[in-house]
Amino acid sequence: MNIKELKIEQVKENKDIPFKLLKMADPSREQIESYLKTGSCYIAKHQSKLIGVLVLNSVNSTTIEIKNIAIKESEQGKGFGKVLLQQAENLSKELGYKKLIIGTGNSSIGQLALYQKSGFEIDRIDKNFFLKNYKEPIFENGIQCKHMVVLEKKM
Ligand code: COA
């Protein structure tokens, strides 16, 4: 797939925020609302159809974080996630950041694979992050999601 075929554009109006997609990556509406206040939300379109979402949030002058990334279920497994990650990196570089970070659950096996295949390295574990910040227990792949694995990519 040609990377140029996936176009990202910043969402300017609250009504255009694709909450359904954001909820696929993050079950907590509260958490989503909180990082949307300070972050920038982008939608990804393929052949003019909305297929993905990305939220970037500045951590400090050199580091930016992917707070949310999701590809519509029917479009998953086709390489779009990888391309969207690449675009997040390109955009972060253009904005002048030197490091891109992303956090995921200890139970998110596929995501851990994808991020490491895309050049991210595990930096640290935020122990019990999901137990402390999410009201409902989360299970994936038969594993309880308790800890946040934080990965980083130097650009
Ligand atoms: N073991 C090894 N590799 C795995 C894997 C596993 N269990 N599960 C996935 N992968 C790999 C795939 O093989 C592929 O790599 P490859 O191209 O080298 O084969 C890669 O991960 C997936 O690539 P891609 O098709 O680009 O991903 P995608 O378009 O499905 O998007 C997500 C990935 C995570 C964005 C998408 O699945 C999604 O939206 N999930 C729900 C929301 C979510 O969990 N967001 C992230 C929150 S941290």
C-alpha cells in the first residue's frame, strides 16, 4: 500500500471527533475526554473513507505521546495501523519532537508486536496503571490488563 493513500487530517470541531473509533483503543470515555482537552485529534482517510483515528499529546518540548490509535475493525490487519504509526512519527518530527512514546496494556499482545515491529522499544512499566485509572476490569487474550507498558521511539 502506498503511504500517500492514507491521508490524515486534524479534527477541529468536537462534533467531528470519532468517539466510536477512540473507544476501540480506550474503553474509558473519561480518559478520552481528558486527553482530548490537551491533545490533537487526527482522522485517517483511505479513498475518502474514514478508517482510523490518532490522538497526539505533547509531554514536553522534546517528547510527544500517542494517546490513542485505532483502525476501523473491517480495515484491520491490512497494514493501515503500521502506516498510521509511520504518519504519527512523520508528523511528530515535523512538529519538532525528538521522541515519540506510546503506552499499551500488558495484555495487548498484538499491539506490543506491532509497536516493536515499528521500531518502538520498551522503556518502562507503569505498574497497576489500569487498575488505578479504569473502573471496569479489562481482559484481552485471556489476560487481565493491569500494567501500562510504555514504549518509545527516538526520531
Ligand atoms: N503476534 C505477532 N505479530 C502480530 C500480532 C501477534 N499476536 N498481532 C498483530 N501482529 C502484527 C501483524 O502481524 C502486523 O505486522 P506485519 O505487517 O509485520 O505482519 C502488525 O502487527 C499489524 O499491522 P497492521 O495491519 O498495520 O495493524 P492494523 O491496521 O490492524 O492496526 C491497531 C493495528 C492496533 C491500530 C488495530 O488493530 C486497532 O485499531 N485495534 C483496536 C484499538 C487498539 O487496540 N488500539 C491500540 C491501543 S494501545
